[in-house]
Amino acid sequence: MLSKNKIKLLTSLKQKKYRQQHGLFVAEGIKTIQELLNSNLVLQQLYTRITFNLDTSLETLITETDLKKISFLKTPNQALAVFKIPDSKPLPKTGLILVLDAVRDPGNLGTIIRLCDWFGIYNLVCSEQTVDCFNPKVIQATMGSITRVQIHYTDLNDYLSSTSLPVYGAFMDGNTVYQETLMKEGVLVMGNEANGISEAIEKLVTKRISIPRFGSIQETESLNVATATAILLSEFKRR
């Protein structure tokens, strides 16, 4: 049986300030946990209804009732693991780099991390206003891809001002991506779900690109940011 203090600690990890305070984050579900266990991430503790055959000091078998108390899911998925948040790495200077300007939705960020994994984008640079990648909903949506993508949080003004790479930005009124010259190395900036790329970051973009609409009644306001990211990354990689 889990103590009240342990339950309080685990449930507090839903909030960013407590994840940062304790240096811990939560992952749920057998597949996701197994992916994280097979990575370089350090397991702090596993709470589970089924054994993973780990060191007994790291694995705690619990009841379904206790799992429901600590789970962030409506329907708990057999296991919940607590991992240590890894140390930050130096910001990338080369390659094809994806940048997110204030993407707020955890599902969008999780999907974008999976897209980076799929398309071989090893570095994802996020503004400090972008949702925390260790948010439980983000972790769930990545399906383990977070172990293969290096995620950085920084001041985008400073980062983009210092890069020597071309900076592509996704805009509704940009040049169609299908006709634009796309370099093998560069920075691709995707904006906020509601407001797009902020004014300050827009000034640092050197190439404005867009995804053209092909529908006969062109009234769709915009694409979901994760969907747009998939299309643009596919086009960069296709070239």
C-alpha cells in the first residue's frame, strides 16, 4: 500500500514546477515504459500491477486501487514509472533543426516529437513558452519517441539571432513549399496553434514558406500545427 506522502509526491508531478523541483517525470503504459527503460533515461521507481523483472528495489507491485490514485489517465494502464529528468545538452548548430514558437497543446507537442523521430530530426528546439516535454500528456503522446529526440528549451530570439543556418518559417502567406528551394541543413520554425509565429521571431525568419490549399472552396482557416509539421518535414526530407 502506498503512503499518503508517496501518493502526494507522485500526483504533484502533473505540475511543471514540481517536476522541476524534484527532477522527475512520470510515464504510463507498458509500451511507453518499456521504450524508456530501453533508453539512457534513469528509472527512479516503477509502480506496477505486473512484474517487469527489474531489480526489486526499483519495482513496486501495487494494487489496482493504488494505481488509480496515482495515475493521470482515466483508465490506468497497468503501470506507472517515475524517471529522472536528464541534464540539458548544448544547443544544436548543424543539421535540420525544428523550432517551436509557443506550441501549447501537449498532444501537439507529443505528436511533433514522434514526427521528429519518424523523419530523423534529432534536435527539437522549443521556446520557453512551449509546453513542457515532460508533461504526462506529452510523454503519453510521444509513445517512446522522446527517448530518441533531443529536446531543448531556450530563448528563441537569442538562438535564431546566432545561427548561421537559413531560417524557414511556416506562414499562411509564404511561398509554396513545393516550389521553394529547401536546403539540407536549416531551421524550420512552427508557430503557436492560434497565433502562428510571433512578431519577434518572424523578424528573424529568412525564408517564408507555406502549404498551399487545393480545395475548390478555400475557406479552411489553417492546418493543425502537428499536421503542418508533418507535411513540411516530409518535403524537406523528400528533397
